[in-house]
Amino acid sequence: MKNRLPAVMVGLAIQGFACAAHAQSSVTLFGVIDTAIDISKQGNGLLVRELSGGTMGSRWGLQGNEDLGGGWATIFTVEDGFGINNGAIQQGGVFFGRQAWVGLRGTPGTFTAGRQYSPEFWAFASNDAFNGGLAGGLPNIWRVLPNGSQIDVLNAYAVTARTNNSVVYTSPVIYGVTLRAMYAFGGVAGSMRDGSTMSFSANYSGGALALNAGYLKSVNTAGSGEWIAWSAGGNYTFGPARVFVAYTRDTDTTGDIATTTPGSKVQFSLANIGLQYQISPYLQAIAQVTRLIDTSDGLAASQNAYVEAVGLNYSLSKRTSFYASYGQVQNKHGSTYSLGGAVYTGGIAAPDATGRSIQIGMRTLF
């Protein structure tokens, strides 16, 4: 037995080397650390805060892949969001709250399952000159609910930007077009509809032109209402400039978080035109004007508004940048919109006040 043991160990070692040669794998640690000083005035006096996530949410994560041979690979991502200003776990305290999924990638496309971004979210985010960050970012317009809490005007993104229990198919790029389709299981006994989410998107990229369109429909677990969102737009690059134009609509009939009246409709639309301009290899300017259109039920008067924002991003290196921005929103007819950052809310706004925000921060990637 003792004489056979070395031979067995050598055999196992050879087998291990053979498997490694056939199935090469890697795991990569990645992350973002982003902190900002936010100085705002929303009609309730001056508010100065240090916050995490001005342009991007602070995070760390692991990405991995294993070559299975035959053109197939196993892939996975787990990603945890945290506040660099206080160390707290974000995304409602879920440890891997940003993403947690596993899948297969091959010639027919990519199949993933877990907690992941919806296809509509990717289309929507691609139409934003601020890439979802700072006071000019499309998801960063907040309003005060009757109970005094705050919520993004885009309720569907507050609820379903990251979707649990989801399966996503991503096609290979065909003539510049990428298609995505998602279905998320509701997990409600006796109903395939309640709690479920479906989403689709189409993205085209060819030369200077990029086009993005997406759709999402999510049913609450009680089956009493839906979140529906869709967006369409794109951008065009000429020289150092990139121009963005898009339209987004978000409808909530659940009554769960949007209003105190169950069944009533809360509906917001955003029409934006934006610009990214590369002043130098290190300095980028950003500007965007967004028309907010509120067509919710029960409005006493139009609570439409404009959001105007400008920003600068200065790259110290490929990984580290300083940034600054200014944004404002004009409240009227009792509206209480305020402007936040990539992962934090705006200050509590006073009705009919002009909300103003200055953000200065630093971001580094690893």
C-alpha cells in the first residue's frame, strides 16, 4: 500500500495538470471607491454632506470565468455595494446587493441567472450623458411622499433595476445589434404572474452612432398592480463631442410605495438632451437638460419641471479622477423634487422651491 501511494499521487497530479490545461480559469477582484461633498439648498436652508457615490456607487466584487472547451465558458459576478463615508452595506443591507449571478457564455450567446440588472436598465443608462451619476443623472431626481420619505420619480428603477430570481439571455453582436431578454420568477404559489418581471432591450452600435431601446413590466407580489417602464434614445459622436437624446416613461399602478391611494396611477416621463465634450485627454465636460413630465392621477396642477446640470471630470490617471457638478430643478404647484447622486437621495425639498446642488468628489477604480 505504501509503495502504491506515490504512484497514485503522481497520477492525481498529472490528471490535475491535464484538467488545468483543458479548463483554464481566473478570478478577478475589482471595485470602485467614490466619495463626494454635496452642498445643496432645497428651500430648507443650506445642507452640506459627505456621501458615498457621487458618480458611481462604491463597491467591491469578484468576476470569474472557466474555459469549458468547445467555445463555452462558465462566468460569474458577485458585487457588494458599501458606503465609503460610513462603511455601511448598501442596497438595503443585502451583502451582494449590486449583483450576484452565474452563467454560461458561448457562440449562441450568454445565459445568466441570479440577481442582475434588467435589459431595460442597460438601455436606459446608455441614454444618459451623466451615466446615472451626479445631479444631472436621469435616475437621480427624487420626490417626497406623503409620509415624508423619499423615492426616485422612476419607481420601476427603484424597484426593478436589479432583479432577483432572474434569467437573462444576451445575444452575440450581429451587424452591430445586441438583444437581451429577461424573465424573473415571482415565487408566488398558485400564480406564475404575481411577483414576476419581464424585460427586453435592443442596442445598436455602429461607427459614431449608438441606439438603445428597452421595455420592462413587473407585477407586485399581490398581483394588484404593475410597474411598466420603457425608454428609447441614442447618441452620436463627432470629433470630441457626443450628443445624447432620449425619452423615458415610467408607470406605477401598484399603490405600494408611490401613493397612499391603492390602484391610482403614478406616471413620470423624462425627455433629455445631453452632451459629453472631451476638452483634452484628461478633462471632460458634461451638460444635460431634462424635461420632467408628471401625468399622475390626482394632480391639482401640472408639476412638470426642468432639470439643468453641468459637470467636469478630470482624470489624474486611468483609474483616478476628480469631478465637480452643478444641478438645479424648479419646483412649482406644490412639487418637491430634489437632486441626488448615483446612490444617494437629494435633500428634503420645500414645495415650490428651486433645488440647487453642487457636488465635488473623487473616484478611484481597482
